[in-house]
Amino acid sequence: MNFNKAEFFTSFGKLSQLPEPDRIEIAFSGRSNVGKSSLINKLLNRKSLARVSSVPGKTATINFYKLEDIYLADLPGYGYAKTAKNLKREWSELIGGYLASPDRYLELVFQLIDMRHSPTSDDLQMIEFLIENEMPFVIVFTKADKLKPNARKQRMARFAQEIPYFEDITSVEFSAVTGEGVETLREIIEEVAGAGIPSDDSEAENGEEEPDNCHELDLASGFLTPRKRRE
């Protein structure tokens, strides 16, 4: 996969505007200022393909980047304290609606967490959402270069206590400055892309049934609420 040939595709602020699902999608999720744009730029060998906002908490769109035959979806950053409640609600509806859509070929979520700090309540809520909805995800610990080796080791030990089911979750330590973790993330993307779009009857062949309900993401209030899965 040629990561140098990625290009910006489109940006939408409403679910109704999202492009028709016709290929595998990989999403990037995380709080404001966690380093999503820097990570995407590093992955794609670009300096400013994904724009780094100078005003945290203002981006309220899902930005799609085309990488060969897949989409990379950059979700709005959440958790900025000064963001207005109505904008938080819009984010919740946009992010939750996108992640929970049964029509898209969303095959993986990269959940970004700042390695220097404990996960926020919104980070934990997002992880719970992904687990409850059985969505494949990888935790990416950003800004790894900001910590010395001993501090990193201690921080990782704390994450094991702070994040539910941590021992069962794939995690990658990443730095946009040194490039640490870039090749690992690229390998994961290539593996997901190589699997292709799942067939509609794959679950039926495996004898698996969808759960009667799952959870809805509500970053505005900080709670998960039950919702009926679409028929």
C-alpha cells in the first residue's frame, strides 16, 4: 500500500451528508489535542494533509481521506471543556451515529489517548462503547516521546489498571516526532485493507446473531444509554 498517495476526499458535518459506503473505512477517534491530525500526517508522509486546528474543540466534521481503495475517517475531537453544550450534542450525534451505523464498512477504530495522562471519562466511555458494540479497535498512545523510559513504563502499568480489559486490547505507543509506532500502524491498516469488504452473509455462515440492543454514544452528557439496533 502506497501511503504517499493518500489524498483528502471530503468533509461532512451531518450524518445525512456522509458518502455512500463502498469501501472499507478505518476511523481515528480521540479527545481534542490528542494528536489525531499529527498522527494521520505522519502515517501518510505529509506535513499538512490533515490540518491541525489552532482552536481546540472547534472541528465538528468527519474528514475522509482516500488511501487506495479504503477511507481513513478523522472523527471530531471530543472533551474540550470550553465547547458549548449544543456543539457537544452535535458531536455526540455525529460520532455515535457514524460508529453505530450498520450500513458502513467500518472495520477498525484507532482510539487515541495521550500517553502522559490517565484516560479521561470520555476516553473510557468511548472504549466502553467500542467494547459493548463489539467493534474492533486499537488503542494508540500518542506523544510517547514526551516521557522518559521509566515514566513510560510506569504510565503503561497504570493504564493496565485504568482501562477495562486492557490485557486483551492491542495497543501501540506512538510519536509523531520520532516516528515510533508508524510502521506498526501501517501494517495494521494494510492487514485490515487486505481482508476486503465482509460479505453480507458472513455472520449467518458463522451462526452469529446480532445482539438485541447495544449502546449509544453520548459524549454531551457523559453517559451511555441503551438503544434499539436498527432492523
